[in-house]
Amino acid sequence: MQEIIYFLPGQGSEVPGIGKKLLNKFKEAEKYLKITEEIWGENLKEVIIKEKEIITDIKYSQPILCWYSFSLGFALKNKYKIKILVPYSLGVFPAIALSEMLPYEDVLKILKFNFDKVNEFNIKGKLLYVSGYHIKEAKINLNKIFFSSINHPLSYTIGGEEGDIINAYNFLKDKAFSLKILPSPWAIHTPLLKKISTLLEKNEGLWENLKDGNIKILSPIDLRIIEDKESGKFLLIHIISKTMLFNSVCKKLKKEDSIFIEGSESNFFQKIFKLHKREIKVLEGINEI
């Protein structure tokens, strides 16, 4: 059986209608979508089927992306052997489920725990994902913003109050390769996210089904291969408050001769690799099942 390396993207990879093709091509996806809706408490199928723009709201993008990457990975297992999982940001959650360290339902409960705790603090703000404009220039020209998730000098996220993010968007719209505003306060208060990580770690009920994994995960936090339950727990706890070192992950995979497949419908990783000037071809997973 052909070995593959499966890339699981995070926020910013969502597009209206993502998942429609998957529901048509892989009937198991419907089952996992129903599980996702029950845990999340939202009608996600309507957002998917009607190709609603509100998918960019984290209330919808987080559960839908988690469901999509997991279901697509599950479908790919019918055709390929997944050698390594490479999650980016939110992609850690479905990666843990695909490795069978935790059941999919438990992973969703952890994601929902994070989401609910952030919302309890009721912090206002937005994120702006930037590609193609050097961070040094951004720091010189943009005020009242917070830099976070710095993957590469040309690929990073900034957070701030809504008006400041809109001003940043208007300044960058003719200068950057790609921009996307996300309605999220997550990048504004890193200490808050660390506090939530501590609460998550202490909630033993969320970890009672944790076990060793059966697929290796390349952690973008510290560039080690995760394959045991304690490392898997570490990865999930710290993913929300650590910088992603995506460019270093690219270097680590440079000598791999397996097929690279990504869990998106927007060529998310292919665009990132191109931006980083990496000669790596990543196939869209929906076309490979």
C-alpha cells in the first residue's frame, strides 16, 4: 500500500462550501458531521451545503475544519497508508484523532472546551492572516496590533481591536500576497491562552480515553515526532499558545519521498510551500479518495 504524508491545515484554509464534495464522495463523513453538530451545538451542514460566508467565523470554521480533516484522512486510509501526520495550528486536533490517541468525540470536546473558555472572557478583537508582506515592514508601518503565530517572515498573523485590524487590512490589501480577516480574539492575549491550557490540563475527564498513537505526528511546536499519549496530550495542551514553526517543518520533510496530500480544498499548503520557495508538491486530498 502506497505511503503518504498527510497535512492537516488550520484556520485560514476554510472556503465556503468546503465539505460538500466530501459528503458526496465518502458516506462516513455524514456520520462524523452529525457527531460534530451534536457536540458543537450548531447546524454545520447548512453552512457547508449552502456555501455560507459565515464559515470564516471561528464558531463554524473550527468544528468544520476539524471534521473535514479528520473525515478526509479517514477516507484516505482506505487507499493509502498514512506514514506521518503534519498538523498546522487547528490541524493538531483531527491529527490526534486520526492517530487514535483519542476518539474523535473526545478531541471535539477538547476543542469546544477551548472555544467556550475563550468566549467566557468576552474579549473583543479580530485576527488578520498575512502572506507576502515582510514582517519587518509590517512592524514599522502598523500600530496598535499584536504579532502572533509567526511561521515565516512572509507568513504571520496579527491581532488587535477591530478598527485597528481593518486599518491594517486597508494598508496591506495592495501590498500582500494574501489577506484574511478572522473574527477571533485569540492572538491578542497569549497569557489568557496559557491560562486556558492550564485549565485544560487539569480537566482529567477530557483525557480518560487517551492512549498511545498508531500514526506518527510531526509536532510543529518543537519538531519532534509524537507517537505516545503523554506527548499527544502535551501537543494538544500547548497548541493554542505556541508559535508554529512551519518553515522548519518543511526542512524536516525535505528528504521524504512519500506522496504529500493535504486536507483542504483551497491548496492551503501548496500556497504556503510556494511562498516559502519549497519545491514540494502537495495534492488536494478530496481528489485522492
